Amino acid sequence: MEWTPQQEGLREILTLLKESQSPDTVTQRAVQQKLEQLNKYPDFNNYLMFVLTKLVQEDEPTRSLSGLILKNNVRTHYNNLVPSVTTFIKQECLQAVGDPSPLIRATVGILITTIASKSELQSWPELLPALCNMLDSQDYNICEGAFGALQKICEDSAEALDADTHNRPLDILIPKFLQFFNHSSSKIRSCAIGCVNQFIIQRSPALMVHIDTFLTNLFNVATDEDPEVRKNVCRALVMLLEVRMDRLMPHMSQIIEYMLLRTQDSDEGVALEACEFWLSLAEQQICRDVLGSHLSRLVPILVRGMKYSEIDIILLKGDVEEDEAVPDKEEDIRPRFHKSKTHTIKATAPNTNGTALENGTSDPADDDDDDYDDADDDSSLSDWNLRKCSAAALDVLANEWEIKESGILALGAIAEGCMSGMISHLPELIPYLINSLSDRKALVRAITCWTLSRYSHWVVSQPHDAYLKPLMTELLKRILDSNKRVQEAACSAFATLEEEACTELVPYLSFILETLVFAFSKYQHKNLLILYDAIGTLADSVGHHLNKPAYINLLMPPLIQKWNILKDEDKDLFPLLECLSSVATALQSGFLPYCEPVYRRCVSLVQQTLYQHMANTQNPDAYEAPDKDFMIVALDLLSGLAEGLNGHIEKLVVNSNIMELLHHCMQDPMPEVRQSSFALLGDLTKACFQHVRPCIPDFLPILGQNLNPEYISVCNNATWAIGEISIKLGQDTRPYIPIVLNQLIEIINKANTPKTLLENTAITIGRLGYVCPHDVAPVLHQFVRQWCTSLRNIRDNEEKDSAFRGMCHMISVNPAGVVPDFIFFCDAVASWISPKEDLKDVFIKILHGFKAQVVNDFQVCMEFEKLNRIYGVIQTISFLGGYQTAHNLSSLATGWVHYLTV
């Protein structure tokens, strides 16, 4: 029996729909509550569907709103809908695909896609055939509505369509779509291309067999008068560059000519899509060959694309030079996502950016994708991506500020890739850029901050008086600029300079802190969040040098004032807690006057989040899932407190339930929570092991379960925590060796394991060997080579010291285990700059023991100068060239083992 609505219920729902469009928030809230109540009635969704598809006399916004509410209900409650309701909705959707109203057709298409994504296409077998048949309808509305729905399905369910090897829907749909590339309607032409485009990157077999037809049809519509069609043609060609270069090569010259034209398209959206072609082509090996002859035309086009358009200048308020007193709008502030703490090890040499990686920080390479975002930070910018894509040349002769700004952007854009060619020009260029920080135009000042940050590594490497001090002075002025965009750019640039300069900034700390603290009184909401980052980065960079009463009295009052103002549920806590974590670590005992309230609040945040998680797990309908970032950032600040206060944190730990909370956090399903909890466990182990020790039987098995390199940061922190615990636990670690050692050996031998994880794994294995050598030494041969290569580039420190002592203990127990890879041990020993005397004596015993047994063969090997100088080995080996036969290796092992065991 066909469902029909009750008129009274229908009137009530129509009234609610009308009221929901009211601008009054009280009315909207009341409507929302009423709608939630109505969701308890199964046929409420039938009413919504009826309003969408049958009440053609109602205004279109009300009908569409009814459909969008229904879509949300389907997305949230689909599995709880009774079968009769889902059947009714599906039937009505298919009947309404061709509604005369474009708005209603679009709404129906969204609803169809939502149902398909929730229930999977297999549970609606009649959908795709019905939509496919509708494409042949003579009624334009039906054809266009069906295409709209199919395009949304292809976008949302491309993998499912491609994976359906039973029904093989794409074998029918792809050829069908290709037929419509030359349809009389530009909207349908665009939809058809858009549908096919969804299957390019995944190399769908159904498309690949028709690739030549696809290309022919694309070329036929390349000059279409409709910009949406041209956009989709450009998108297709960009993707085909990656997956079917072989098919494009015969036409490459014509494609390049086409893209040169489209990059100048009057429609900026088309120009942007075409500009992506050059970025993609630049990654291909054939780029130089096919693009070389076109560069003289391409470069001027890209330079023109770098200029701000008139609409951009309006959107960016480029004519407004002073706006510091204008409050920020909440919608202008980007969401912030906390990055959990990761334990890393300092390298012996700078990384590619010239900064040593510090404990508790992540590799700056992880943030490469953000570099260009800092250059143009405005979501309202109409073609900001086009500017970034177009940053390839510089017209130094132009005097217009817009050209100057785009030229400075280009200098920043080429900084990394062209640094070797730029170095000879930097002595003249850097002073010019520093001078441009005082330009009358705010947009020029802002972009100059970003560009200078890209050259900060070079600046720091030069005499301070020449470049660093002038740059620092001008950047600090810009931090207090009267324009908010410049403030933001200057804060971000100064944070980059801090990372590069590190302790080189110590002589200027007073001046720096006075400026940053004064900015607290100037900044609006958005830039305050960036100011926290700059202060936290400063603390990370100068470390304990910040622990002076004068600096503490400057810095802490404004931070604590913000701390006291913010509520527990305010997401502005994230950057403030991150900042305080760095400050607490740097101040060490200087943070003691502030530690107790900070500690208590962090523990409270963790506890509240855990309670909310448990409530949501038990009753998801009644309790919302918590935002676990609050817990993660609180755990990281607790880590900062433990690391900075060291033993002083003991009195805080003893009077709290942090160990119980930590046990729950270590088992949280969210990897980032486990990552931060393992970091805290390691820091608490170092600071107050007496409170960790009773929990070891519960904690160590959990750590062992998290030695999974699929979750790199979780595995890394778990590995590090195991090493810290083993040093404190000593021989009592022995019962836990079987639950961690095999996984650690697998990790250290796994191909493509990240450098930081390799280093932490090697150190932990070494520490296990230090406290329990007889348990680890028997498998020495399984990891010694990779162990040595993993630790050859880290700085001398306590972690390295304990690891090498462990390796020496294991060699003493099982000398045969290192013989085949002894040269790698020599190389690792040579990485030490100044080992402690007793460790040096152990090295000498092992190296001389090796030499004493094989002195004749030592003379024919290459000289290992560093070992000779430090350990007195006259000539050591750089490669075991003299020991390649099984006989020689056996003789070497027998003699050397005898020497070490006598």
C-alpha cells in the first residue's frame, strides 16, 4: 500500500521548515530540538521526502531544505531506518531525478549519493541501470538530473565502482559517458567529462581500454565555450600526465600549446587548472626535452599570473595599511590541530635545512607542504594557488608595487630549489629584502617576511653584524606592525629564524622577549595563536638559556594570564599548552613557581577526556565523542613538565592519579593519544621512576604490543620508553626481553624504516644488551650491521653512551656474532667525538683484540685514520677485503673469540 502523509503532520513539518529559515537563533534552536524529537518517528523521513518531491506548490528553498535534512538523517541514522522507509525514499528519488527545478534535481542527486555511500551500491542494484537509462531520455531535465547524480556517485564511490568485478558497471558507464562529450548542452558535456575523470588516477581498466577514444573526445571539446568544460579538459590532461604519458607523447607539442593558451584563460578557474599542468610536467623525466623550446613564452605568462588581480587586492584589503585594532572574525581563524610529541635524537650534523633535530621535535621536512601556505595566507584569495604555481620569474625593472611584491614572492619560491645559484647574489639581495621590510605597502612587507625566512639558514651562517642582527631587528619591528597580515608573516618568519639560529640568539634574548611580550597587548585573536608558536619555538631553540629571573619575569605573567582566562573547552588551549610545554622544558627549575596549577589542570583535562570517551563508548546516542586533542596536548605538556622539572615533579606525581590515567591513555584506540602517552611514560621514567616501577608489569606488555612500524610515531615513542625503562629497571628487565626483542630486531631490519625510528630502536636494543647482555647477545648477528649504521650519525650523548656500552657487553658475551660485520662496528666507534674514558678503554680492548689476532691482514687494508688517532690502532680496516672467504672468516672468529674470552 502506497504511503500517504497525514495533513496535520505535513502542516507541522512545513511550519518547522519555514521557521528554520529564520535568522533568529532562539527560533533555530527550538526548531532543531523539535526536529530531533521527530526523528524518533519512523515515517518522519517519509514526510521530508514527500515535501522534497511532491509539494511542487511550495517554494524551492523549503523543498530543498527538507531534502538536506533528510540527507543528514540518512547519513546519521541510515542503518536504523526501517526497510519500508528506505524503500519509499529510494523510489521517490528515482522518480524525482528529472524535477523541473535545478535546485531540487541537485538536492535529489545529493540524497541519492548519500544513500549509495551508506548502503553500498550492491544494496540498491536498480540505481545505476535506472540512471544509465535516464541518460537517453529526450527530456533534458531527466538527462541532466541523472548525470548530476552519476557524477556525485562517481566522485564518492569511484573505488567501489572499479572494484565491482561481478556486475562490472563501469564497462557500461564509461562508454556511455564518452558518448555525451559532444552533447548539445555544455552542462551535460561537463558532467560527462567529470564522471570519466574520476577513474583516471586509479587507472580503471574500463577506462584504459577506451583511452584513445577518451583522448580524441577530449581534444574535440578542448576549445569549448563553457569554462567548466575547459576546466575538466585541463584536469583530465594533468592527471593523464601521471598515468598515461605514453598516450600523450605523440600529441605533446599541441597539448603544450593548448596549455599555454589556457593558462591565460579569461576564466581564472580554467587558468588555475591549466597552471597545474606545468607543476605536473615538471615532475616528469621528459620535461626538459618537451618544454625547453617553449620556455621563452611560458615564463612571461607565469610572471603575469603572479600579480595580484584587482579583486585579490580588494579581498585582501590591500588598500588598508593599518588594521591592528580591528577585531578578528572567528571564521577567519584556521582550525588548529595539535601534533603529538615524538622522541627524536640529535644528529651529529645539521639536516638539510641546517638545523639539528632536537628531542621531542619532529623533522622540519614534515612541514614542507606548509611553506607556500605561509606566503599567501588568506582563504578569500581568488587565485592564490595560481600565484604559487606562477612563481617562476622576476621583472626587476618594474616599479609598480604589485610587480615588486610578485618578484619578492618569486625569490622566496625559488629559494630551496635554486639555492646554489642564489648564494653569490645573496650578499646584495638580503640587504635589499631587509630594506623592503619597511615598504609602505603592507602586502610587500608581508611577502618579504616570508621570502627572508626562506634564506634564514644562509643568514645565520654569516657574520652576525652583517645580516642576522639587521634582519632580527627589522623582523621584530614587523612583529609589532600596524597591519595584522604583516604581524602574522613576521611572527612565522621569526619562528623559522629561531629554528635556524638556536643558541645564536642568546645574546639578544632580552630584546626578543620584550618585543614578543609587548605583542600580547597588540594582537587580535588570530595572531595571538601564532605568537604562542613563536614563543614556543624560541624556548625550544635557546633551551636552558631562558632560565634567568629577568627573562622569566618578562615571559611568564602574560602566558599565565592567558592560561587563567581560557576555559577547558576552549580550543585556544592547544597552542598555549604547546607553548607552555616548550617553555617548561626550557625553564627547568625556573618553572617551579607555576608548575602545580599547570600540572593539576593537565591531569584534569586528561581525566575529563577519558570520562567523556568512556561515556560515549557506552552510550553513543546520549554522549558526544570528546575532542581528544585536549588530552593529547595535556599529555605533551605533562611531558614537558617532567623533562624540565626532572626530580621536582615527584611531589606532583605522588599526589595525583596520573599513573592510572596513563594506563588508560596507553590503550586508547587513537594512535596520537598512545604516542603522547608513551612520550610521557618515558619522561616520567627518567624523572621519578619510583612511581613508574610498580606499574611496569602492566605497562611493558602494552609497549610491546605497540611496536608496530605501521604507526611510526607510536612505535618510535614506545621503543624509546622501553629503552628508558630498561636503564632504570636493570637486570629486572629480563622477564620482558622476550616480548619486545624480536619486534625490535624486525624493525631495525625492515626496509625503509624512518631514520628516527631506526636510531631509537638501535639505542633501545643496545640498552637491553647493557642490562641483560646474556639474553640479547645470542642474536647479535641478526642486527649488528644495521645497529652500527643506524647510530653512526648521532651526537655523543647519554643515550648513545648506554647503547654502545650495551653493544660492547654483547660482543664480550658473543664475539663471534660481530665478526662478519666488524668493519661496521669500527665505523660506528669512529663516530664518537669524545667518549668517556672507561668506554674508550672498552673500545681499545675490542679493537686491539681484533688487531692482535689478524695483524698481517690489517696491513693490507685501507687506513682508518680516525680510529688510529683516537684508539691507537695503527691501521684498521674500511672494508673486510681480506676476509671474504669462509676459511679466513672462520680463522678470524676463532682467534678473536679466544682473545676476548681468555
